[in-house]
Amino acid sequence: MEKGIWKWIITSIPDSKLVELVLTLNQRRTQRNKIAIKGFSDLTRIKKDQFKLIRNRIEKEVLKPQNLLEIQSLLKQQEDLSDNASFPIETLGVDELYEIVTTETASYSIVDLMVFLLTSTNEEVRQKAEQLYEKLQENESLEKLASNSESNKASKQEEEAEKSVNTVQQPDETLEQLHHQIIQITNENKQLANEIKSQKKIIVGLESELKEAKKELEKRENELELRKNELSTRDKKIKELMEKIAVLEQNKEEQKNQIAYLNSELSQYKIEIEKYKNEISTLNSEMSLRKIPVVLIDNGKVLESLQSQRYNITLLTTNDLDNTVVLEQAEQIWYATFRVTPQKKAKLKELYGEKIVEFENYNKLREYCNAGMVLK
């Protein structure tokens, strides 16, 4: 979403300010890396009507990742609301920020506020920008606020420009040159102001680092004290363990007697386990003699070819499938695929699920019955 908000910010910036940002950015770059619009070598000479034709191209260039990062930095320097605010804006909630920008006497434009929030190093502050953007979109206030705030700035700039033109009656070419000089001087002044501001921030940063260093030193001292306490505690535990070892040495004979008793019990358990093994073996033998009850759904002819001592087979025809008692008592239900209709297969699988064993042909059925496994 942050990418979408930046796109909205760039498209909301007035023409003159957008040109000013691009010119400032180009001053910092080599000729090869400057933002250039094909067919327009000097952006300061572009007239109002012409600018509308290339505005989209300029926005596209500015929104490229390598350019947008520097534009964000320039906007942050130009629109740093923390210098003018009577209270820290970043501490306000989304609802409070919404009230500030939607009142008729709003101190800040929505664009400036969004730039301030999005360029913060605090993740929570940047999230507030996204939440405020969503709320303004929901209330359909976004474009109206951007239009009002930026049009006010634009109208002020136009008034100042008209006054300058009226007081200096010179050809258009001279006015453009003067305008270009004014922009250059203004940019230089802003750059100097930004450098001063950067130096102040560096000093603040160093003070913050000093403060953090003091905190780190205090933390290390506390850790050292804690380590001393841990060593003292460890020494006490070692002493206690040595005392316990002495007691254990004294009780060694008693432990030997306990081990002898446990060995005696272990021998008794082994005898009982062997007895249980014999009983289990007997039960397994008895279980192996039991025949598994099976229902075969077919005619009587196939039953004659089945020979098995493992299965007790009951024959049902497809017309006898209502005999649910026999089917429920069976552990397995067999049938050849071609002997049962799809509808009856589905019904059998629904009622008896895992009991069903289906065979492709009689050979598979005979092999399973005789060997106890399906041959794939």
C-alpha cells in the first residue's frame, strides 16, 4: 500500500513544485544520471500548456525506485512538520490526525502530513499513514483535501509570480531567465538550510548515541554485579553438593542392599513375563484356527472353485443385498467388479466401507482367497 500512497503524493504535487524537485535532484547528479524528458532539454523553459503534455512522463520517471528514494528525502527535508508543530505529531492517533486534516482551518496539508508520516523511521508511524489514507479513501475525502491544499499553495505561487511580472516589464525570455535564477538561488538556500538541519540532526544523533552508550555501560555494570551474585550462588551450591556426596558415601551399603532387593524383584518379573509370553502364544495359535466370516456377492458357480481354510464364505446374490444381518456380521465383503452395478457398489461402500474387497476378475478372487492377498 505504501507504494500506492507515494504514487498518489507525486500525482498531487503542483506542477511548479514537481519541476523544482526534479531540478534539485538533477543538481546533485552527474549529466548521465539526471532525470531527462525526451524533447525537453530545459524543464525551466516549459510553459504551462506544454507541461500538461509531459506531466505523466515526469511522474513515471520520479516514481522509479532509484529516483523515488531521493525525492522522498527532498520532500522530508522540505516538509518536516516537526520543526513547526507545537506538539509531536507522530504521537497522535489516526482519528486525531484525521480531524487535523479535515478541519477548515487545518494547519497542514494532507500531502505534507502524509510525507511526514511515511518518511518516519518508526514503523508504527508509517502504519498510521496507511490507516489514515484508508480512512480518507473510505470517506471520499482524499482527493478533495489534496486538491484544496495544493491549489491554495499553487494560487499563492501564481499571485507572487503575477506581481513579479507586473513590476518588471521585460520580454518573456528575460522573465524566464530571472525565474530560473530565482529557482536556483532558492534551491541553493534550501540546500544550505537542509545541510544545517542535517548537521543539527547529526549532533542530536551523537547525543543520542552518547546516551545509549551510558545506558549500555550501566547495563554492563549491572550484568557484572549479577555475575558476581551467580558465582556466589554457585559456590554455595558446590558446598551443598559436597555435603550431599559425603552423606551418599555413608549410605552406600544401604544402597547395595536395595540393589540386591531390586535384582530379586527383577528376576520374579522375568518369570512372570515368560509366563505371559506362553499364554499369548497359546492365544495366537487359537486365533489362527478361527475362520474369517466372509460374504461373497455372486452366483454359486464361482464358490465351487474357491478353497480356503482361512475364510468361512457365505454366498449372496445381487438380489439378496437387503440381508443386512449377514452383511453386518461379515468381516469382509467380496465381489467381482462386473457382477455388481455401480449403484449397488456405491451403496455397499457407503454402508460397509473398509469391509469391501473388489476384484477385477475371478482369477484375482481365487488368488486372494487361497493366498490371503490381492495380486496387483
